[in-house]
Amino acid sequence: MHILTTTSASLDDLAEPIDLRQTPADVVALSFTDSDLAGLAAAWNADAERLPSMRLAALRDLRHPMSVDLWIDSVARHARVILVRILGGYDWWRYGCE
């Protein structure tokens, strides 16, 4: 006999809301991978005087819906460009995409 599960849980259910406390910038970039963010930061810093301001955030820190809302209100809505690299597709960061 098999017992069917009646509830489901995801890693997002375990996430606590956090405020990244970032200040607004012209360009914001989000990714799940630290190497993406580190590479972008290094390239940006190489010519920072000529480039607009930029903020980076790890998507793992924005898993809770309240964290996403706080970040959008304080950072993203002020940005001129928002770059999001979602590894694994839309379902990995559904709330943020919507």
C-alpha cells in the first residue's frame, strides 16, 4: 500500500524574511550563483568611474515573499535596469518574477 502525501513543502517555506538594506542604484543584478555576482562586480569595478551605480543581490536571500517586496520597494523600483539570471527557470523564483 502507498500513502499519498496531502501536503507539500519547499525550501521557501523554511526561509525567514530578511531586509537586504541596500540603497537604490541605476542598475541592479540578481543571481542564484555567487560566481555570476562576483564576476559582474569585478568587471563593473574595473571601470566604476564611468559606469552608473550598481547593486548586486543573491536570489537565495530573496526567497521569502516579504523579502522580495522589501527589496522591490527599496531598490528595484528606483533602478533604470534590472538584470535577473534565474537558473532552473521561472518556477525557482516565481514570486519575484510575478
